[in-house]
Amino acid sequence: MRFQANRDVFSEAVSFAVKLLPQRTTLPILSGVLIEATENGLILSSFDYEVSAQTEIAADVEETGKVLVSGRLLAEIASRMPNAPVRFSTNESRISVSCGSANFTLLSMPVEEYPSIPQVGAQSGLVPAEEFSMAVAQVAVAASRDDVTPVITGVQLEISENSLSMVATDRYRVAVREIDWDRGSNEAQGTITALVPARTLQEVGKTFGHSGTISVAITSTDDRELIAFTAEKKTVTSLLIKGNFPPVRRLFPETVDNYAVINTAELIEATRRVQLVLEREAALRFTFAADGLTLEAIGSEQAQASEKIDAILSGTETVVSLKPQFLLDGLGAVHSEFVRISFTRTENPNKPGPVLITSQNSRDQPGADSYKYLLQPNLLLR
């Protein structure tokens, strides 16, 4: 096997292939990147039985072949090569990589022991890449990072006739966003759900965010269900998480009369300042009144903090305690100058209901996007 490729193109392809590989694996062979040189160029692939990545790039191939090499090491080498074409050749179990005056010799891994890359089924539909990337960033932050309950470490995709909805929760908050879905020629397609690992979806969103459109395919083979995302000769597949996603949509209220409108940037900055004196996991007290919003942090005996900012209140004065980082996660996903914070009620008048965060274009004009973030407050500080 022998080829020559553009340094930047080759480095980017290797980086893409290894991005989703686990940092540690019990099977060393799964840390490899499979490089296949064909008459049409190169195909680089990685697979760890759960997630796969594959990309095609142009190259001058002198001798076709297939080789498996340590992925992260090759990515490190490729990213530090001088500005010259990369030359790659194999001789039995040795791999020679050279670029300008830099030369490396690596050992290959046994290709025959490497698992087969999953095959992508027929396309289920298309989504606009930029909108998809933004929606993933808004929603995935609410997914759980606790592997004890795998079902809530994913983002639930719900596909209907012409829309794709994303939902995530970690029991303390729920995020929802809806975007356009082009089902193409799949006329008989009904409602489809797919529970995708949040980490994989976030990488897909970052990688394909400027790709125009992303092709999505959801397929079932034997007892394995997987989803594939394809754009610009790059494909990522992921096994779907098995289990029933909790019915969290019903937590969202139909209408809320009691709410406040605040400048988003001002609220973010005030929250970051006041939380400085808090101990870990402590909450901030937010008092929404007719004359504005007061933030209070009772940290320790040595430090307290408070700040008051403008807010327009509709309804009655409300006091809630919220974990600052959870609030900042929601505010960071609001892409509008103002934010609406709505206060839901519970049967217990002394226990506030979840706080609903949505975008607000101006002081009196709700936002146009479908993003919603529901945050459960802590019990009021006594």
C-alpha cells in the first residue's frame, strides 16, 4: 500500500475518524483507524461496536491496500507534520509516514481482527445542518451524565411528517427544540423515535454544522438499531439506546400567566457574579418583584452577595431558588436579546413549580423559535 495526500486534508480526516473513539478501551484493536487506499482515494474508518465514523478523501494512490493503525497516535503525528504532502507506505507489518523532513515508522494492527463497519440503510430524511447543530447544542446540555440510568443519557429524537423534535432530561431539567424535517420520498413514513447518546449527537452537531444538509438514516438489523448521519463524504453511525424515555413533555404547561422578561446577557452576568460566593451545589435565591429582580447568595459566614437588575414582571411577586449552573445552561441556549422566565404552580402553595425558560425577541414580543427549558427549583431557602 502506498499513497500521497494533502497534509491538512489527511490530518482532518484522521482527526474526524478518532474523535468519537473512547479514551480507554478493553480491546486495544478498537483504538485503531482503518485506512483503505482505493483507485478513487482513501477511506478512513473507526468503530468501537457502538459508534462508527467514516470519511473519504482524495489522494494519489500508487498501490491499493488496507491497513489498521493506532488512531490517536496517527492523529497526533498528522496534526504536527510540516507543511508538505504526506507520504504513506507499508512493508509487511511496518508503516512508514513521512512529510517533508519528518519520518515516522509505526506498527500496523491485524486488519482481519477488526470488526466490520456498520452498513448505512436507506435515507429516512434530511435536516438543515446549521439548525440541527444549534438545536443539538441547546438540548443535549440537559441530558444526564450519570451512566447508572442510560436511558436519560441520550437525546430522544421524535420524527413526524415534517418536523424533528429533540428532548433531553436529567430529572432536574428538560430541554425541547423542534426543527424542520424533509422526509423526501418516504411517503409512508409514520412517527419515528430514536434515542441517541448525547455525546455522539453533540459531536455530530459540531462536525456537520456547516454542511448545508445532513442525511439521516435509521435502520434495524437483527436486534441492533442504529442511526446514521451523513454529510460531505463523512458518516457517523451510533447504536440507539434501548429503553423507554420518560414522558417528560407532559411537564410543560399549556399557558403561564405569571412570568418575568429580563435582558439575557444582564441575567447571565449577574448570575455569574453572585454565584462566586456560593459553595458547591448551593442555590441562588431569585426574587422577582414589580421593581426588578434581586439575586442573593448566602455562601458562608465570610461571604454573601446580592445584585439587582431590571425585570418586567407580569403577575405576582415570586421567589425561587435555582442552581446557578443549571440556569446558566438554559440561558446560554437562548439566542435572543431577552429571556422569558415563567413560573408554574404546584398544589402546594409553599413549593414553587418548575421554571420555564423561553426566548423573547423584545420586552413584549415572544421569541419565534421552539426552544423550551424547564428547570426544577430547589426548595425555598428558609
